[in-house]
Amino acid sequence: MAMSELLPGTEVHARGLRWEIVFSQQLGPQTLFRLRGLEGAVLGRELDLLHPFEPVEPVIRELRPERAAPLRNWLVYHQAFLLEQALGGDALLAVQPGRLRIEPFQLVPALRAIRMSRPRLLLADGVGLGKTIQAGLILTELIARRIAHRILIISPAGPLLEQWKTEMAERFGLRLDEINRARLEEVRRQTELGANPFDHIAIGIASVDFLKQESVLDLLERTSYDAVVIDEAHHCMDLGVLGEREDTQRRRLAELLARQCDALLLLTATPHDGQDRSFASLCELLDASLVDGRGELRGDRYRGHVIRRLKRHIIDPQTRLSLFKEREVTPIGIVADPVKHAAFMDLQRSLLDLIAPELRRAFRARRYDDVLSFIALLKRSVSTVAACQGTLGVVAARFQRLVSAEAETLESRRQRLDSLRDYQRKLERFGATSAEEEAEQQMLQAEDLAQRLVEMQREVRSGSRQLKQAADVVAALDDLVALAGEALSCDPKLARLVVAADGLHLDDQPPTSWSTPSTWTASRPRPRRCGRPGSARC
């Protein structure tokens, strides 16, 4: 073994006496050793020697199991050795933990976490800054430092949960074990009677709506995790008397997990809904001492636990320019031409012929859940023809599977409507939803619309209802899908976008985003004249 590789604490012989190494430093061809005496007149005294100028030989002892020291002595030495190897708060052990290019601003949460005795952070960066990646960097660092062995990630069900599994596997090599009822039953069959399944799942991910169930909460209360990540943490705010039963259950889950873990990461792009109490309730999950007895924040103490940055705050350290390009939005009205856009207008008329009578019927019967489903399709129809065609295709495919199946159970419908109401409440409270939540909401709306159309089809077959132009709902859906295909080439919005793009001169025009009065927006980035184009790649 090279002398420069000897670790602090190693016993050595020098000048005829026994010493232990305090530290070593390479100085060209020589190695400087600071030694502490272990016997005789030099006991406890320190001495600096240069090797090989002076001989220093490690003490090699023969392994004799029959003369082993007490186990507790070894455990104390082992703990001391691990503490000696611990890095400080300014160095990352997992230097390049994932398959990604890390931007400097994404390392800020990890550096703050390792300086805390109990890493508990609210990551409230704006949409698009990579909160998932930042959480992954923190988790891999805690794993590398032997702080986190058991990890639980909670996210809304659907595309967001799948994104977590994909990102953690591809970027950081972490295979998340999805926890659901089937997985818990599988673990029960493989373990002894009465065992807690959560004790046998080291790195897991589960949906918040699954974990909030009473039977699952009882299991979670009897286990613990080293690190817990709660995505879309605004769903766990304490809304007080205004909160519904679903919100109360999620809050109870968050409070339980906050008590059962050391490291806690709350992720949300909307930490504040306009009520100070709601924001304070998130900070209370991190540390109860941040909030007083009235539920209000204690001064600015919470700032050490909260990281909140928007895209305008992220600048290139070299050019001092923003890494994200600003946009300006100018509404432009769109009017369909009866000649040029004839197929588009036929699509709109046919859709209204199918939906308008059902919409009026739902309003009269005060079935407002059905009203929302029909309005969602109408909104998609005035977005773009491609968006309308995609929605109609999903609805038609789902309709074909449902039309021959049994009637939907009340429990299934209740769960779907509850999820849709959750998204609607979030939109009303925060003014926006994430891309993943919007995709999930669209899938739920398509499912709900398909169920309503299945009910219409059964009424048409029984003779209790007649459609205006088609023999039944199947024919009406087929006609709409065909009309959407024909209208793809004459979309008035895309035509107007082409005209606007042709008239845009990047050299002398300000940055512009075009948006129509509906939900559709296309954008053009601001041109750069100096410095490299900034991009935060997550």
C-alpha cells in the first residue's frame, strides 16, 4: 500500500515508537504526516514527519479471532470512522448522479439540504424549472451520504406518477416500486403473518388518493421512512372549515408522513392560493415551530426552508441575461370564411347538433357534471381541429369499449367526478394547472363524455330518444371523426398563424405571442443578439 493512502487513525512505527496518523499531505516527492504518540514520553503529543525522508511503517497486526475485542468497542470506532469521512456542507458526494445536464440553479436545493440537520424544504419554483430533477438530486445525495435508505414519493395518480417513475429510473437509476392494493397484497403473501407491507418496500411511489384511505393510513402509522417527497403539495394545504372531506384526508396523510420521516420535500409551483393560512400550513409540515398558535408564520424564519424562483429570476452567470425568453401575448380574433373553411364549419355544425340538445337537457335537469363534460368538448372544438380530432378519437375508442360493457357503477363515476372537481377547484384557486394535470383532466373528461354518450346510445336503442341527423350515437361519432379529418387542411387558426408568421420580421419586431380568444396559443421566442441562448435542461 502506498504511504499516501494511509487513513487518519492508522497506527504506524516511527523513530522506534508507536504513533497514529492525524492527517497526511502530499508535498511533491515527500508526504507530510502529522502523528500523535501512543506510548511512553510522547503519549498524546503530536509530531510532523516527512516520508520517505524519515521512515514511517504501518503497524500490521495478525488477525486473531480468539482475542477479539468487545463488539461495542468496534461499533464506536466504526461510527467515528464514518463521521470522519462525512463531507461538509459545501461539497456534493454524488457529483454527477444522473443522465442529464445540470444547470447551476438546480444545485441550490441540494446544497441547502445538506447543510440542514434534517433536510426539510418547500421547493416552490415556477413551472418548467425542473422541481422533479432537483428533488432527484437531493435524494441521490442523501443516499450517497448514507442518510436516506428508505424513500417514499407521493404524487397524484395518472401521467404525473408515471413521469416520476420514468425520470427517476432514466436520470438517476432509482427504480421506484409502485405501491397499490395489489402490490401490498403481494408483499403480504411473501412475508410472515401480521407484517407491515410498507416495511418491505424500501423505495416506493404511490398516489396520494390511495395512501389517504383509512386502512392504508393505519399501515403508514406503524412504519417510517428516511425521506418523503410530496409532489403537488398544495393539495395538502389546511383549508380549515372551507376544506372538503377529500382535502381533509390529504392533509391528514401529509401530517402523518411529516411526523414519520426525517427528510421531507414538498413540491408545488403554486404554494400560495391567496390565503396566508394555506401557505403557513405547508410550512407547518416542515417545522411546527415556524407557525405560532394562531396558525400564522413567525416572522421570516420560514425563508430558510422555502426555495421559490420564477423563470425571470434565472440568469446566465456569464452573460447576465435571462436563461428563459420573455413573451408578450397579443389576442387576435379569428373569423371562419364560409368558402375557404367550409369543412371546418360543417364540423362545428355537426358537433352542435349532437351536443346542444344534450347540453340543454342537462341544464334543465341540473346535472351540472354532465354540463361540464359537454362544455369541455365544445372548448376543444374551438381550440384547433387537430385537438378536436384527437379528443373525438379518444372518446370514440373509449365509447366502443364501453357500449358493450355493463353499466358504470356509482363508485366508479363518483371517483372520476371527484377527480374532475379537484382539478376544477385548483383552477379556480390558483388560476392554472400543470401540463401533466391538464393531460389527466382531459383524459378524465373524455372518459366522462364517453360514458354520457353510452347512456344516450342505450336510450336511442330503447326508442326513448331520437337524434337529429344520425341513426344512433355510433354513426354520429363516426361522422364527426370523418369531418374532423377533412377539416384538418382548412383550420382557420392555423391559416391565421401562417399569415402572422410571414409578417413577422425578427430583426426589427418585438417578441410576440399570438393567442385567439379561445384556449389556443402559439408563441415565438425573443431573438438573442449577444451571449449564448440560455436553456435550462431538466
